[in-house]
Amino acid sequence: MSRIPYGSYQSKLRAVLLLSALFLFSTSALRAGIFDEGDPAAGKAIFNANCASCHTTTDAVLAAPGLGGIDERWGTTEEMLVKWITNPNGAIETGDPYITSLIKTYESSFGIMTPQPVDEAQIKDIFAYILRAPVEGGDAADAGSACPTIHDNDDDVSSAAGIWFLIIGVLFLIIALSAAGTNRSLKNARLESEGKEPMPHQTYSQMVMGWMGRNKAFVSVIGLFVVCYFITVSYIGAMGIGVYEGYEPEQPIWFSHAVHACENEIDCEYCHHSARKGRHAGIPSTNVCMNCHKGVKEGRKTGTEEINKIYAAIGFDPATGQYKEDHVEDPVKWVKVHNLPDHVYFSHAQHVEVGGLNCRNCHGPVETFVSGRISPVEETNEQNIPGLIELSKPTLTMGWCIECHNKAEIDLASSDYYIDMHDRMKSSERGREELRRILDEDGAATVKELGGWECAKCHY
């Protein structure tokens, strides 16, 4: 067998090593170009515009498989990945084995992806964002955020004070009776030492009655004080009937307004969508929740526990991203918070659409609440929002409503109705006199002056 010259062998080895290095470099460079060279900030905007309705940046299923870890899972060339995104049918027609396996696995559940109007540079940006995107979701405001949750665990201060007052009173009574018994025993011991007859035995009630008989003036003053105290407490209690400021019932699902309204800046009317068109603001049905929680499947504070209650109610399987066909819906039984008497008429549409009121005008700083809560009037007055009318009567009472109607001014040019009414009043002598009466004092018309205090406006 002929021998290969050493120099020739060495040159061939160098050529093989060089080709291998070039191949590895080109492959890694291409991979880096697809997955690492893009701009995450630009990719976020492109992802939200084109991809977010179907894909998540994690491995969670939305309307299609999640894209988390795509750089490790993709099983064919990066050129094919670009083709799969921009022209899925063209990628399928190539017969690539990995693309064929994707079709077999996912087509029956999710269908074939729509071609996306993005170029290779934009695809790089998208993947740069996906591989560095923060985990979405959460159900509690961060401690250092500008969205504090101030009513997470309110203590009932008044109830606690009453309990302590009762405990102190009982302890004082026990000490007083014990001291009286000790004093009586000492007196009997002294009488016995002097050879005198001890005091006759008395029960505690007899001792108390005897003391009261010997201190009639003091007992009369204390009795008068006690009677006045109970009359005052009874009056305050009677005036508090129907006043539920601070009422925050426990709900079947732990829900944070601070996360939704403040952190994520979701408009109140997105969930309470009938506030602008109907009497009631409405409690959102679970399908409204699913608009977001089909993708957001875990919270920072409660994990999957609370969000899974939504899925159980509507019959959604978070593992497959599909609704269960044989599921019998079980609506969430929310506890109503703002509950007016049956004989009271109130329309959200009149106040939100016509009056232009901000939800916080009546409901207080909702963005700091956890569950639904009746905001005390003092808390509502502390807000810094345009058009806030500071009131003094308790929230959701008749005094609160009529006080607002007495202060709220109406812009007579704000709607065609007011403009027409203003023109009709100017067209007659009687109307002009009424208009002067309304506007002469302060130059403004209030809700009260336009009939906002008429009984039939609010009561059936």
C-alpha cells in the first residue's frame, strides 16, 4: 500500500478542520441572527400587533401553542422558520419532515397559521422579545408600585373598641366586687379580735344595693350618664340603618381592582360595560374575564388557584386551550355590594353618559381596592380627580344624593336636549322669568334647579 506524503496529509487535515469550523460558525451565526440579534422593544410592538391574539411568550397555550423556548424546540432550519411564519402553505409544500410533524400534531386543534406580513428583520425582533419577555399575569399590586392596595385586610376598629370596652368593664366589676369582699372580711376579722359580733352575711347583690343606698347622689349622676349614653348609642345606631360605608363582602373569587384598574389600566367600562347604556353597571360574565385570562393563567399572589375558578365556571381547559363541549356552565355567584332599596330608581346611564361623571366620583378610589367596596365619603373626597364634588353625607344615602344634586352644575350647552330646553324657555315671558330665577344667583343651573329634587325622579 502506498503511503500518503506527510505534507499532503497535513494539508488535507487542515482543509477538513477549516470546512468544519466554517460550517459550525455559519450555523451558529445564523441561529444567533434569528434568535439574538433583534430588538426586543421593537419586537414587543410587532408581537402584540400580529401574534399576541394567538400566542403567548411562555409555553402556555392560548389559541395556538406558546412560543417560549422556541429556540430550543425548533427542529429544522431557520430559513424554514421564516418561511413557516410568512408562508405556511409554502413551507408545508416543501415536505420538510419537521413541518409535517407540526401539521400532524397541531392542525386538528388549532388549524394552520395565517401568513404574517413581517420580514426577516421583524421576525428577529419578535424572537428577541419572546426570549427576553417578562412573565405576564398577577393578582396583587407590587409593594413598591404606584398602585397600592390599601384595603387588603381592613380591621373593624369600632368592633374591636367595643369588645375592649366590654372586657375592661367586666374586669373593673370583678375587681370592685373582690375588693368589697376583701374589705368585708377584714372588718369581720377586726370585729372578732375586739370581741364584737361580726357583720351579718350578705350576697354580692345585697352589698351592691346597700352601697347604692349610701351613695344616692353619686349613683344618680352615674345612672343619668348611663341613660344618656344608651340613648345616644341608640340614636346613632338608628341613623346608621341602611348606611354601609366600608362594606366589603368576601367574594367567591379573590379579585383585585388594584391589579386590573391601576396596574393594567383596564377601563371600568370594559368589565362593567352596561354602565353607559343602562340602569345597572353590571357584573361581568366569565366570558369577559376569559378575554384576558385565556392567556393569563397564573397570578403572582394566588398562582392558579383563583383563575382556575373562572375556568371551572365556564368549562375551559387551560392545558389544551379549548372549551369542554359537554360542560354545564356554573355561573360565579358574586355577592352584590352596592344595593339600593327596591323603591329607589337609579340609572348609571343618566349619570355616566348624560352627566359625564367619572366612576370614582361615586365609587371612590377603586384602583386601590381589592374586592368591590362601598367607599366612605371622606375617602372619596380625598381624591384628586376633575369634577369631584365634595360631599358630607354618608355614601349611598338619600342625603348624599340630594346634596350632590344641589351642588352639581349643568352646562346648558352640553347636549341638544339642554340647548332645546334653554331656547324654549327664552321664547316665552314665563320661561325667561324662570331662567332668570335659575341663573341670577350664581349664573349656573344645578340638577336641583332642573327638577333633581322632585320625589318622582328617584322614587316609584
